[in-house]
Amino acid sequence: MTTTASFTVATAAGPRPVSVAYERTGSGTPLLLLHGIGHHLRAWDPVTRILAAEREVIAVDLPGFGTSPALPDGVPYGHVSLGRVLGALCDELGLDRPHVAGNSLGGLFALELGRTGRARSVTALSPAGFWTEAERRYAFGILRAMRRGALALPVPLIERLSRSTAGRAALTSTIYARPGRRSPEAVVAETLALRGATGFDRTLEAGRGAEFGEDVKGLPVTVAWGMRDRLLLRGQGPRAKRAIPHARLVRLPGCGHVPMNDDPALVARVILDTSR
């Protein structure tokens, strides 16, 4: 069941209230899961049960995505600011240096939590922030097109497309290498999540200057890249390895940008291996 945590974050203009929706399941050392732009916590459903056998899993809707309201005025969407917001969320939930896994935008946030000492280990799946300017423009162009499509399609058409393998591919093949594996209900839910993402534009704008060039020291780090990632191309993985020299770089065969759906067992193993 989804729960909401409410807390305040410090800004130059004083404290600002923030609310974040999350789900908590399993037992063991805490593991925080962070999704990508336009997605929601349901992105982790394919791996949650596997992870929850060994970890207390906390999956969150990032601010302005899923059922979490957008950040208030005065709280920017850059990865440094979001790192502070997520740190405050951890404090509110009583999470002392959890393991953190993130995908895409969430991977960038996970690395920021590691950099600032708020994470026990980090698994970053196709993380943002290691692109060239041309690669960033390419990815942002695709994301804007996906958002326009989600806004333009009537809900009955989205539902009808989701019932066929070809329709699910039309809606989600940009992020999944195996879109046919996604259930119709999940495809509808994530298309509507992209459509209703109140934080989308501010996040994309903040992402123009998002680069992660600092090392993450003193904890295990894995950077994993889908070999069929069509959004953040796999050549960005070696750049991440150069920025974080001790990180383990893992290739995910047959996986797209959101690999949790394409190969749940492999992704869960990568996360659990890192957190051990």
C-alpha cells in the first residue's frame, strides 16, 4: 500500500514542505529504489518481490511523478537539490544510509546520495549525467516526444493499444527491449504516469546542466547498462567508469533503458550483489 511521507527541506527562503509517496515491503537492510523521469514506483514491480526476500525495499515516487506532488517553489529539480530532498526523506523514514538503486534519472540521484555519504551502496542502472551534449539533446528529444504522445493519446486508445504486443511496443519500445513482457495494465499505468507527471518540465530543464563528474568513494558502486538501451546509449557506461574508477561496470544483455522489466532476475542479482 502506498503511503505518504511529509517533511521540510531547507532553502534560501526558509523551510519548504515536501511530500513523497512510497511503498515499503520485505525485511532486512533497507534498499531505496528510485525510478526515472516520467515513470513511477511501479517501474520496480518486476524485481520488488525478489529484492524483498533479502532487503526491506522502499520504492518511491519522486517529487512530481506518480502520486507525489511537485516540489514547491524555491526547491530546484537539479540532482544536488534532489539529493538533499531524498536525504531528508531518509531521515523522515528512519533510514540510516540505505542501499540505493536507481534507474536513469534515479541512477543519477542514487550516485548523488552515494557521493554525499547518504548511501551504503549504489547500483545505477543507465544513469543520467554521463552524456555528451549531442547525446543529451538526442535523449531529451525522445523524452519530449514520448510526453507529447502520452498527452495526445485518448485514454481509450491507450487501453486498446496495451492489449496487443504490437500496441505495447508502440507505447513503450523506447524504454523496453522486450515490451511484450509488460502487462497491459502496467503499460496503461505508466503511460498515464508520464502524461500526469507534474515535475516533468522542471526536471528536464534542470537536466540541461546535469553532469556527474565526481568520484563516489568509500562504498560499493555498480553501474549497469542495458545493451539495447535506445535512450541513453551504452557508450556512456565507460564514461561513468572513468568518473568512478572503482565502480563495477556491468553490461545487461538483452535489456533496454528500463531493464527491470526486460530481465528481472539479472537486475535483482546485480542490485543484491552490490548491496552485499
